[in-house]
Amino acid sequence: MSKEKPKSLTDLPGVTSSIASKLIEAGFPTLEALAVSKPEEVSQATGIPLTTATKIIEAARRALDIRFRTAREVKQERLNVQKVTTGSKNLDDLLGGGIETKTVTEFFGEFGTGKCIAKDTYIAYLNHDVLHVDRISEVYERYAKTYGEVPYDNGYAVPLKNVKVLSYSESGVKAVEAAFLYREWSNEVVVVRTKSGRVLKLTSIHKVLVVGRNGLEWIPAKELKPGNIVAAPIFLALQPIETDLTKDDAYFIGLVVARGSRKKTSITLTSAKLKDWVLAYLESRHGFKPSVKTINSSHVVKYVIPLSGRVAEFLKEVFESCLVNECIPGQILSGSVDLVKSFIAGFIDGGRTFNKHSNAFTSVKSEKMAVELAYLMARIGVSTVVKESGKGRYYKLYIVDSHPQALVDLPLKSSSININVSRKYPSKLLKPIKHSLKGFINCFSEGYVSKVRELLLKMNKGIWISEDDLVYLENSLLQLKEVLGKSAEIDKVLEYLSIIKSLSWDVVIGVSKEPYNDYVYDITVPVYENFIGGLTPSILHNTQICMQLSVNVQLQPERGGLSGKAAFIDAEGTFRWERIEAMARALGLDPDQVMECILYQRVYNTDHQMAVTDELFRIIPKENVRLIAVDSVTGLFRAEYPGREYLAARQQKLNKHLHQLVRIAEAYNVAVIVTNQVMARPDVFYGDPTQAVGGHILYHVPGIRVKLRKGKGNRRIARVVDAPHLPEGEAVFAITDEGIRDAED
């Protein structure tokens, strides 16, 4: 039996653990680092004798087999390359049989087109961190004038710069970069109506986040049915912009907006208490002492306060970002939570009364104003729906869900709010953790056992779970964790409960197709593939290669796997255990066992990413890792090294990281797959305006480069753009609920 080649420092003859520690500390952590070093350099840096350093370097070079080989020997080595199936025979054939070991394979491209929404759908977006809420067609036209429109797939695309959208992730809603706006023609749309009053107009393949048999899942609009439970955001968290506005300013602006006084020279109030506050505010903040005109009527006393001079100039500056008469200033929409609460309090005190019986605010005339209010309420954790009211163009906001205390602590000065909304959660949501709950039930007191059994009974009957029940369950599990110590299963349940609580829930009551015959629109969001939009804030869907291969590598060789584990390096928070479970079930595998064989590491900066990669040299032989997935390989490098002045440093560091991955692939005969981001090139007016980031370094290091683009429906088109041993070609595959498969004819 041939002796196994050394793979780490301690495998080298004469290298003890003490010497290995000295080598690592001196900057020689790998065999490769030693092999290219001089004995004098190693001896001086570590303090070991020169003769010992010479022997160690020679051993490292022998271990790495640094010698010229014949072409025949190279051929024999290539015959030892193994392959992992992608799940699609078409894609496997394009890649010469699947994803190769001993090779870095790169996938890049856009996925956002085709899943479109109607032109009058509102979207929330940030330009230079200022929040705006506008119809998507208006946003498209605005940026098309700036960056131009280019042909793309079945329609047209506008590349974006410095534009972010609000996107849902398991850690909540966050602002993320958008790459493109897109539009294409559609003859019809699917209209989805919900119990609370939401109305969504989508193309048939546009996906909606619903409660499925195994928890949350995305399904196409055409597959929605009455009774489906859909998710919506309840809390829109933003990094507030810097502003000179105070809480009193925000409250005063709320009063002005409520009275419809943006262009008027005065404000009329009916509360003496509120009148006194306004006068005190105008004097202290603006040095303005107006003369108040009092009007006595049979029913109420009105106070007319003029708004002129410094006050008029202040309001003009505040409202300069508004495009219509009635709107909410960008400084408020994008401000801190305290500013938002103060504005809402001023808006309510200003006469936009709240009806506790219907949980609705008094009507406003402007649809844009109503929509902006809905998004503003979501900033503080209140989910509302906008409904048209009366024969005229009036709109009301109805509160359908709210975090506790969200409205209770508003700084109201002359009004009060008593909401009649209780948070509830569909029992179907707890189905994925039902088995775990049964396993924990005997670890608690009799009272807890009774409570869990009550919850399980509600689940079986389809009864919705109250906020109190869910909080009780969460607190009980936290207590159990303190008693038992670390528990991966409890952590998983607590994480799932946290996701449930971060969303609002609604029920589909109607799904129908309607003639449309106009353009539909979409936003390409490379990482999270969804954005917040709609007349009322809703989650609208927009890669799965890494996750599919992390499952497939565990299959037996006869099924296209390597009977090994996967290591998943997540640089952008894209890993979804729900998708792993679905893919595992589709292959007849035990989801829990599959997830046990995926070694996951979330990385937060480039140094962390490279350190984790170095750690793989130790983990791979110990854990039988056969596939490494890095999603994405460039994201953190782009974030940490923005601008051309940092380009050289970024590329040097990225080059080092990529060669880490190359060494791993070749040394351990594992498959390495990396995803790459793309960037929009505004200077490209014909053809595809996207290109992979990373420059020439990423163009040359991967052994195989595959570009992905959107096809019709759920189809994707893969094209090999660079591979020394493969001809250029294309393959069509599909991303389905079960994972990556061949596209159906």
C-alpha cells in the first residue's frame, strides 16, 4: 500500500506540533508557502536550525510533487477527476458530465427578469439612501432617461446605479442594491385579492411567499388558491439619513400634511391645547410670533394660524422632494423611528382621526399620500392596507396587524388611539417544528406540557395561534436552553419562530386572470431576489446552484454524487435551509441527515472569508468534504474596496483568495463552485449590458466559467464562456420547487 502524501505541516517528517506552530506564526501556514521559501528565510523567521529548515522545505516540495510531468501522466491525473451532477442532464452534458473535482467552476448572471408586476404597482426604493415610494413604471421611465434602455431577453432593461430596494431576508427587511429595472409586454395578469384588502397584479410566474406544507415557500401566482396564507412585511427597518429635523419639526410637519396645508399660507386647528403648542413651537424654533384669528361657529371654535416668513421658507425646503401636492417629505420617510412616530402623531392630532371600530384612519385625497403613509406605518411595525373609499378619489388606511406598543407610545398631544388588533399566526406555520415540540414536551413542568398539547391541538384543527401563545412558547424554549445548555434543535426552532414573528399574515380570497395588454415591470435584486412593493407593502419575489450541489454531492456515485459532505461559505446571507430540505426530499433523502452533512459558515469580511478557506485544509480530510461552495466569491471584496483607488489592493487580495481555492481543489480532489456578482455597464447600448465583476483575475483563475441568463418561465439558459476542454455551447434547465431539473418541453 502506498504511503499517503503529506497534506499539512505536521504530516512532514521532522515537523513537530511546536515547529508547526512556529511556522504558522512566522507566515508559513501551508505546504505551498514553505515550498516557495528559502531555507535562510524560514530559519531566521522561526529560529529553527538552517539544516532543519532545508529538510522541511525539501519535504514540502516532495509532498507537492513539484516536478515536470509528461503529457501522458497529466492525462492519467485527469482520468481521476470526478463529477457531481447538477440535477439537470442538459446542464451536466454542457459541463462534460457535471461539476468537476480539482477545478474551480464559476457561475454568474442575472435571474430577475420575467417575474413581473403591473405598471401601477408602487415600489419602495432608495436613491442615495433617501426613501421614495412611486409607481414602478414612473421609476423605470425616470431612470431610463438617465441611464438609457437596452434590449434584454424578452423586453428591455435599465441599468441602475446607487439605487437600493427594500428586500426581505430571514434577518428582516433590509436595503440592498438593485442591478436593473426591467419591462416586457404581457397580454394578461393574475389578480390576487386577500382577506385584509391587498390587491396584487402579477404575471402568472411571479412568485409569492406563502405558508406551504413544510413552512414558508415561494409559489407562482398562477398556483395560488383561495385559502392560501401569504406573508407580508410588518416592519421596514432602515438606516436613517442624517437630518436637521427635530421631533418637534416632524410633529409640526405631520400637522401641516394632515391639514392639507403644504401650499397654504395658514393652518387651521380646533384644539386650544394644540394651538398653544404650535405657537410655542413657532416662536422657539423659528422666532415667529403669529397673530391668531379665532372663528366661532355653532359647533366648534377654529384657530387660524398664518404660516409665513421663516416658517414658509422652512416648509418649502422640507417639501422640495415632493412631486405632487400631497406627499410625505423624504426626510420623514427616511428619518429615524422617533421622527416617524412624531410625524404620525402630528398627522393624527391634525385631524386625521382614527376609528377604533374599523381600525381605519380618516380618508385622504391622494393615493400617493395613502401609500406613503402605509409604508411609513410599516417603519414602526404596523401593517396596513389602503382601500379606495367613496365615489370620489378617497383612500383609507386600515390597520390589519401591529407589533405590541407600536402605536401606544406615539407622542400624541390632543388625541388617543385604541386599536382593536390582535396578532395571530396561522397554525400551519408551526407544522415544520411539530416533531421538535413533541420531543421537548417531557422536559418541562405539567403546565408547559398542557400548553404545548393545546398548541398541537390548535394546529391539528387549523386554528390560528395567538401572540401570547407564541411568546409563551418562545420564552419556554429559552428557559429550556438555559437548563440543557447548547442545543442545535432548540436554536433551529427559535430561529424559525423569530422569522414567523417578523412577518404579517393574510389569506387569499380570490385569484383571477384579467386582460392587460401593456408592459409589466420588474427589479433585478441579485442576492435576495425579492423586493417590497404594492399599494400596501408586500413581498414580491424576484441562486440555487450552490445549495443544489451541496445536496447532490452526498448522493452515491451511481446517482451522480461523491458520497461526501459539502462546505458552504456564505458571504451574502443567501443560504436557505428550507430549500435544502425541499431538495433533499425530492431526491428521497432524509432532510435532517442531509443538513448534518453540510458544513456552513457565514462570513462577514474578506479576512474572515480567507481565514475560513484556510481552515478547510484541516477540515476536508477529517470530514470527508468533497465539494466547496462560495456564494458569492466577490461580494465582500466589492463592499470593502469600493472605488478605483482601492482596485489594485482588492484585486491582489482576491487573487490570493482564488488561488487558495485552486490549491484546495487540486490537493484534495474536491469540486469548488463559486458564484459571482455582475455589474451593469451603462456604456453598453446593444446586447447584454451585464458583466461579471472581478476583472481579469476572475476571468482566468476558474477552470470553467458559466454564464446564466433568464429564459421563459422558470427556465434558465447556461452558456460555457470559458473552459479549456469544453466547446462553447448552451443548455436549458429549470429552477423548480424541487431544485434544479431539466426544463419541460
